[in-house]
Amino acid sequence: MKLTLMGFVGIFFIACQQNPSLNSASRDIEINQKVEELLSKMTLEEKVGQMNQYSGFMDFTGPEPDKGQAASKLEHIKKGWVGSMLNVHGVENVKAVQKMAVEESRLGIPLIFGFDVIHGYKTISPIPLAESASWDLKAIKRSAEIAAEEASSAGINWTFAPMVDISRDARWGRVMEGAGEDPFLGSKIAKARVEGFQGNDLSSPHTIAATAKHFAAYGFGDAGREYNTVDIGTTTLYNTVLPPFKAAVDADVKTFMNAFNVLNGIPATGDEFILRDILKSHWNFNGFVVSDWDSVGEMVNHGYAFDGRDAAKKAVKAGTDMDMESYHFIEELVSLVDNGEVEEKSIDDAVSRILRVKFELGLFDDPYQYLSSDREKQTVYNSKFKEDVLGLAKKSIVLLKNDNQLLPLSKENQSILIVGELANDKTSPLGSWRIAAEEETAISLVEGMKTYNSNNKIKYVQGPKLVNGDPKFIKQLKINTTDRAGFTEVIQSAKDADVVIMNLGEHGLQSGEGRSRAEIGLPGLQQELLEAVYIVNPNIVLVLQNGRPLTLNWADKHIPAIVEAWQLGTYSGLAIAEVLFGDYNPSGKLTMSFPRSLGQLPLYYNELPTGRPNNPKQEDVFRSHYIDEENSPLYAFGHGLSYTHFEYSNLKLSQTASKSIQVSIDIKNTGKYLGTETVQVYVRDKVAQISRPVKELKAFEQIELKPNQQKTIDIQLTEKELGYYLPNGDWIFENGEFEIFVGTSSSETLSEKISI
Ligand code: NOJ
């Protein structure tokens, strides 16, 4: 049976290669035929097996499974009861497991190997939130391509990325994994990342299937608390949450992943409305949906299912096709079908979707095509990736503040003191999703500074510890809040320095899954240290390393230069040093608003107008404001400085057709450095059937300008940018008055109105 199948499939693929006229549509038809044929040979147990995904024993990226269940995994593979493994990587490991499926199971159906290749496999790019700050779609796509190239060489054929969840609450630890708060930019980035991972030819062993996750609204958990309830209206769902998912479908993403949360009362894993009605019917998605880790079983905790059996039934009915690590599909689905509680056609649909992706990946053609040890050795950590990964790290850095042009630093005749445990940390810059990367493989800030320095005296003093004990991926971190050893040495050294670089922020494991924070200031003793150093030497460059927006009010008032350097990956220290010394002129722009105070969260620039807008000049209290804080963010969405200056002028609008507006603006580099500017175009629909945001990003363009150079940018806004979704999901464009804003950030713009 197995040989017949492989033989048939082999002949089919040879035919495809020999006949270039077999275009993608006819390939789809062929694949569908193959899927049907294979399906007709499968027992119900084997079908359900395809819907079952287990984690390997290398890494646990969720709660550890019950030992008894875990022991049976390999046996299940041989029985054909497993369709996919996650957390098995490296050619030798993958090969051993794939062989069991292909050579020992009755039908020899290859497994698909999934892994969280979030921002790199072993060569690590900036965390996705940082990457998004580059606004450079080509560079972001390239980063996903590199991740796919490296991971596929290690046997991986499916990544659980991109996370396209829009997030407005910096308390949530996973804001680091997304593209920030804006659905327009988020959609562009979703597309770039899907295209980067999947390439033009999914059957190539150099590309991998992508996952749009977490469907849906996982970024809207109440109070920024991980896995918490989400309750949002459909206006927000359609206009803010769904667009990046839709963009992923349009980019032909092969899989979706459920979200852990309850969405408006229903766990997303069992939500027929989003999975069947929107995703599979309305959007016509023909890939498959994988649950999140035990999210099927968690429907019992949500009070939505009586037990695992009920949960399996509800998940399949809703449209979840593959079960990650809950065991309920494999334990319950066969008897649910036998009892008539689940229709076999739902199982057939799920299995067809899964098999189709396996065919598209070329796994039936050659299940070992991703498994060349030589290729793995040549590819993993290959320095050929350096230029692009380092390039993106530089583009991701955001210059938040630079009073009196303290930056860039001179390379000569200065004494520079570098302070902070993070500056010498070669692991934290890899972020929390570094599961395949070896510890200590990032270039630290101290190393980077020494590489780019010419003739300065550079001294490093660690200061107080940030973390007590040995941090471990799945354990809680213990932040040092009491041990002040190290303060004195820092303060003494700061007195003698011309400039102090304080590298402060979050440990690499303080953001990411399960790492919500109730306070988002500088953790531990760092704020105290910063203030103590400031007293003896205010000439400070604060270099931040973190996975989320932080509250930085004090620093913003006192510290002359602040650089947001996130967790920039393998080449972190080099990227930061190039920026600090001016070899690279920073161009990053924030994609999440930085609050002044925690109490402002959730905070986002594209809010709706209120009935009583804030007017600080007004004396009375009856307006939408805080009595103890401003409404505005400390650093707005889109904010990011350069060493040069860009002047905007001559904003002109004209109507080009009944539903489109032509925007034109002049931008001039009036400073001394060559620089890249991201020109941002925002729209406000003044009066509509529903209240529309005060500003929404609808276009942007990056331009490089030499000193004194000026360019005119022309941008066309069409119905696509000017319309919106009604609460029932219908798309609408309405003629009327629009205000168009163009500028360097969401808060610094020129604006004009036009009626069309
Ligand atoms: C749980 C996370 O929510 C998800 O994003 C990830 O892909 C899975 N674990 C697998 O590691």
C-alpha cells in the first residue's frame, strides 16, 4: 500500500516537472485528487491520527503533558495516529521520527514538523515588535526568508508564525511577538512575513508553511493579563483585529492557529463564527487550523465543555482541524463519529486540509527532502545571513530622544562608561522566543562598542544584578530588588566619564508568553541606579533593551538621549554600536504607543473621538481626561528621530476619481546627515455611519534623503483606504469629508481637509 502510494505520487511530481504548462491551478486540482484518493484508503483511526499533533521531548512550549500520555507518543506514530510533531528539530532528530511515520505506519504518511521559528531559528533577528519598527517590508520579508532557510535545513517544514495579533496593552508579554497596535501596518507586515516564510514555491526544501495566529483577538485580553477574557464589539473585530489575518489569507498562508482566549463568551478554539463563517466560508481559506497548546482541553476550564470528549466535539464542529497536545482528538473522535455525534464529513474536511498542505510542501514527493545533514551544517549560523540580519537590527532601533545632539558619539578622545548587566548579556538580546538558539550567542553591547570604537577609553561596570539565580525558559524570573552591591562602583566610575551609556530594560525572559507585567517601568533597581548616576553625571545615553513599551516619564524629563534598542537578536551589540557612533543614522519608528503612566493602558493612537474631547485649556472637569495625567502618550505611534531633520511642507490634496484622493507633500532633509524618513499618511473620516477613529494610518513611504535634498511624495488613497467595516461585517465606502494628515509620526503632522 505504502509503496503504491509513494510510487503514484512520485510519478505525479515527475509529470509536473516535465510539463511546465501545469500551472498552479492545475497543480491544485491534481493535489486535490491525490488527497481524495489517499483519504479513500484511510481508516477512521488514521484520519483522526492526521488531526493529532504531539510535542517532542526537546522543548516544552506549554505545560508539560502527563507522563503516561507522553510515553505513548512514539507508538502512536507507528500506528498512524499522529499527523504532526512540534518541538522536534535538527536533521538527526527529525529523521528518526519521520522514519517511524513513513516506514513503520501502514500508509506511510509523512509527518509535518512544526516549530516556533518566530524571529529566526538559530541566527536570531530582532523580536517582531522591533522588526515592525523598521517599517521596512522588504527587510522584514527577508528576515522571514532567512528564518525559513535556516529552520528548513534543520528539518522544520512549518513555523507557528507570524503572530498577527494587534495589541494595545503593553502589560501583555506577547506584544513583543507582534507588529504593534496598527491594523494597516500589521496587515502589510503579516503579508511580508507569510511571503518570506513560504516563498514562491512551498514544495522547495528551503521554504516552510506559515501560521497566522492567534485567531482571534488574543491581543485584547482584559487588563493585559495573559490568556484572559476578550470582550470586544464587532466594529473592533472587523476593523482592527481581523485585517492582518485577512491579509495573511490573501498572501496564501497555509495554516491558522486558534487563540487561547474566550472571545465574546466563546473560546476561540470552539468558535464556529470566526472559524467556519468568517475564515473558512467568507474568506475561503483552504489551509488548516491547528489548536494552540491544549486549547481544546482548556475549553473545559472555560466552562464551555463538560469534559475532553465534549471539547473535542465542539472544537471539530467549530472548525479546528488539528489538536496540539490535548490528546482529546485522538482519544475521543473515533467514538464520537461512531456514535454519530460528529459527522465523518467534518473529519474528512479537516484531514483533506492537512494532507493538502503536506502535498504542497513536497513531503509526499520526498519525506526526507528537508533532511540533509550537510545542508544543515552549512546553513545553521551561516555568516552569509549577517548582512541582512544586522541590517534589520539597525533599522529596528528607535531614537526616542536626543537633546543637544548628544548622539552620535565621537569615536575619539572620550572616556565612555557602559553600565548595566544587560550590556554584557549575550543571551537576553535573543528575546524569549529563542528556543533553538544557543545561549550566549548574541553580540553584547560591550562587545559591539569595542568593535566600532577607535580611540575612546571604554570602561564597563556591571552594577547591581538584574536577576537573582539562574533564569530558565519556562520558570518565573526572580528580579533583584534588594541587593545594591555594585551601586558604589558605578557611581564612582560615572564621576570620571565624559559620557555614561546606561543599558537598562528587561531581561530577555521578562516579555513573551506568560509574562504579563502589572508595572512596566524599569524593573528592579534600575530606575534607582539611573537616578543615582544622573546626580553625579547627567551626560547619559539611556539604551533600552526590552520587549514592550515601558513607562519612562522620569527618564524622558532628565536623560538627554534615549535609544530604544529592544531585543535585537544575534547581532544586537553591533547594531547598537553603529547607531551610537553614527555609522548608521537611526530611522526606526514606534509601532506601539509608549504610555506616560500605566493607568493610560490600553493606549492606542487610532482611538475614537469622545463626546467631550479633552481640551487642556478648559478649566472645568467635564471632559475626557485624567485629573493626574495627560491623555497623550509619552512617545506616540510612528515616533522616531534621526540624526538629521526632515521638514514637511506643501501638503496638497485633490480628488482624482469619485472615490479617491491624491496626496502630495514635499519633504526636505534640512540637517547634516544622510537619512531615511518614513512618511506617514493618516486619514480621518469626519462623519460616518459609525464613529470613526481620530486618525488611521493608511499609507506610508520610506525615502532616503541627502542633506539639503528635497523630494515630493505622491500617494493615492482609494476606496480601499477610505472605507471601513460596519458592525455586521459589510464593507462600506461613503462620500463626504476626509481629513488627511501627513507627517513624521502620528502626533506630528500637517493636515488638510477635502470633500469627495
Ligand atoms: C503556545 C503559544 O501560544 C503558541 O503561539 C505557540 O506556537 C505554541 N505554544 C507552540 O509552542
